[in-house]
Amino acid sequence: MNENKLKHLEFIQNIITRMNQNSFLIKGWTAAITSALFALASKDTDVRYALLAYIAIPTFWVLDGFYISTERKFRDLYSDVAKKVPSEIDFQMNISAYHKGDRTWLRGIFSKTLSPFYCVLVGITLIVMFAIGGHCG
């Protein structure tokens, strides 16, 4: 295999890895912030802290969806570069052509890898809210 082709694939793989790591970190931050809000809510018996999780969870969910959709686009680019002959290697990193189907940001948000995690957090937040006070105020 051509040295340029290997290098191009390596560049793309590094981006895929970075997107995956970012997604993992986002999930960790979401769990940590939500847990901290639950601790504050239970300490002060104030359900409003738990309500803040309904701001944090969707915010991180959307950001995570961005990372997932971007990772998918780079995986498609990787596949295309792997099929190229050495003379076609141009080190192009443009992923705009891969904005289709499940590669969109919205599809990333509701992917089977993100939805269960974030839906469970939303459900747990609801349970915590009822356990602490049952209602706001």
C-alpha cells in the first residue's frame, strides 16, 4: 500500500478517535453534573436543582450528537479513501459530501448509541424530582 494512502488514512483515523473520545467525555461530564445537581437537590430538599438537569442533559445530548454525526462522516471518508488508488490520494479532509441519511446531526442525537443513555438520565431526573419534593416550589 502506498505511503501517502496510509498517512491519509491515519489522519482520518486520528479524527475518528478524537470524536469518539469527545463523545465519551461528554457522557462523563453529563453524568457528573447531573449527579452533582441531584446531590444539591437532596441536600437542600429543593427540586429546582434537579430541574437544572433538564438544561444540562439536552445541551450535552445535542453536543454528543454532533460528535457522533461527525465521526460517522469521517468513517465514510475513511472508507472512500481506502478504496482509492495511490494516484488519487489528495489528503482531502472535506466531509461535506457525507451529509446524508444517518450522518445528519439530528440523526446523531437520536442514534441508538445516544438515546438510551440520555433517556435514562431524563427518567432518573424525573424520579429524583418526585422523590425529593414531587413538585416545584
